[in-house]
Amino acid sequence: MDVKMLKQELIAYSKEIGIDKIGFTSADPFTELKNRLIRQQELGFQSGFEEPDIDKRVTPGLLLEEPRSIISIALAYPSKMTVRVEGKKGERRGIFSRASWGLDYHHILKDRLKKLEEFIITKQPDARLKSMVDTGELSDRAVAERAGIGWSGKNCAIITPEFGSYVYIGEMITSLPFESDTPIEDQCGSCTKCLEACPTGALVQGGQINAQRCISFLTQTKGFIPDEFRDKIGNRVYGCDSCQTACPHNKGKNFHFHDEMEPDPEVAKPLLKPILKLSNREFKNQFGDVSGSWRGKKPIQRNAIMALAHFKDETAVPNLIEVLENEASPVSRGTAAWALGKIGGETALIALKSALSSESDKNVLTEIEKGLKFYS
Ligand code: SF4
């Protein structure tokens, strides 16, 4: 087998199937990452969404028998919508982060990796391959960094010189001894723009993130949002791009290479009030194809309630009262109570007082008290 030639063929084929950047690295363990992950765990900075077994996250040999290399791929996504919609008084809109625009990127990357796998198998039928995107054991970022896709920025994203950090990344462990590419030198330098831009101070100098403070993570949780973050979340219903938009390497980066990634504005920037009333089926119809729906309807509804409070949208008071009185989820009822207090007005006050005597859930009662405090 001529691995050098196969690598060149793969690079050419990757361009044909819409992979914007491809890099190769060894399947050696990611020893540096291991220490970082242990430290992250000790500090309580993890999100809880990651693979719990640190050894699996850093040892390709635990995931594929006798691995020899890892292929990393990157696809650039748009940073600006071509069709724009603007919210207005009485018709306020939320926003999904860019990584949730268009079709769920897990599907897109898996499709490209599958095509790459098929290509390799036609050339080398006995090759062993294992692909993964995001939810796999390996750190996509550590692989991309070592494979020369980009450097790992202080904003904890992979930054490519060509597309900035607006890239989706995934990888494939292989049994083939592809030659490694050279990593790209860190170009953050003394810049700290993303650290300053982070609304909650979640980024820690040195490229670490405290997931427990990260708005992107918080919008994906299912419980009550801690008080200190509620105002900072603004109108984000899923994710946060502050550390990306602040980065000078993302300036002017806006690529529309892939039709599947084009956002439907009514999904990426949806009207907030209708979200409060969506049935599960309606939610699936509107948001089911985007990655931001992976935690289901409830977190998006809770975030939409907070966004209406952020806008102090008085026209949403009847919708919020409806949630407070009839919604099954205590998190939605409680967040609606807080939102009603924040928006204020006589109607909201009457509803809060009435709920105080009819509500039995102690967490919701606490939120009603918080709502009433806005009047004192
Ligand atoms: Fe690096 Fe500055 Fe970009 Fe942050 S904003 S990732 S420090 S270049």
C-alpha cells in the first residue's frame, strides 16, 4: 500500500465531497490533554456532557485496535444570515448560536466522514476506521490542533487561518500510517478580547473554560438558571457566540459553502411568544433538524421566557400567566413567575399573588417570591 499516495488521493477527494480542510496526525495518546482534563475535573469546570472516562478521551488505542493515525476534518459555517428578520415591539425574537444554524452539523459531518471511510475502504479494504463528531470519546479540538487544522484559541475554539473559528470539526481514527501534518502555531498572542467579551467570565486565561459559567452550557441545562446569569443570557435561546464574535481572527469570516448550513431565520431567530405554546410535535417540526434542539423543548421554552423578560415585553404577560397557571414543568412555571415580576405591571402582580396561594411546588413558590420582590 502506498500510504503517501492514498493521503494525496484522500485530500483531493475531501475537496470533492465538501470538506473545507483536512489534516492528519498520529494516534499517539494526548498526554498534555490528560493533565488539562484532570485539572478541569478538580476545579469543577466540566459540563457533565463529556465522556466521563478521561483515559478514553486521550487514548485512541482504547477506541480502535492498533490505531496508526487520526484524520481531522473541518467544514466552515456561515456567520451571517443572508435572509434577515428583525424583532420588534410585541414580536420579540430569540437567537440560536451560529453552530445551531441549518441542519444539525452532526449529520453533516457524519455524512462526510462516512464518504471518506467508503473511499478508504475501496482503496484499502482491510483498513480499520472509527469516526466521531462531538459526542465521541476523543476531544475534537485536541485532534484538530495536533492535525494542523488550527490552533486552540483562548476562547476554547479551534481557530483556522482560513475560516476563523466558524468551523465544525470531526475525526476518524485509522489503522493506516498516514504521515502527520504540522500543527499551526498559536496566534492569540497577548490578545484577551474573548476573555473580556465573555458575559459571565467563563473563560479562564490559558484557554480553559468553566462550563458551569458558560452561557452556551447554561442554555442547555434543564433546571432553573442561577439568578446571577439570568440577565446576562439576554435573548439567547440556545448557545452563545460572544467569544467568537469578539475574536479578531473571525473578522470578515462568513462562508456559505454548504446549502445544508443555511439558516431558516424563523428557526435560528424565532419569535419568542409562540415558543411558549408549542406542543412537542410542533417543536419537533420547527426545531427538530437543528443541533440546538438536542435537549428537547423545555430548555428552549425556559430560555424563551427569560428572553421575554430581558425585553420586558408587556405583550407577553398573558402568555407568561398561561405558563404560570397551566404548565406542567415547575422550571417553566417558576421562570415565568420571575419573568412576570421583571416585566411588572398590575396584571402580572395579580397573577403572581394568585399563584402564591394556589402553587404547591416549593421551587416555584421561591420564584414567585422573587417575582414579587420586583414590586417592593
Ligand atoms: Fe485568541 Fe484573541 Fe481570538 Fe480570544 S479573541 S481566541 S485571545 S485571538
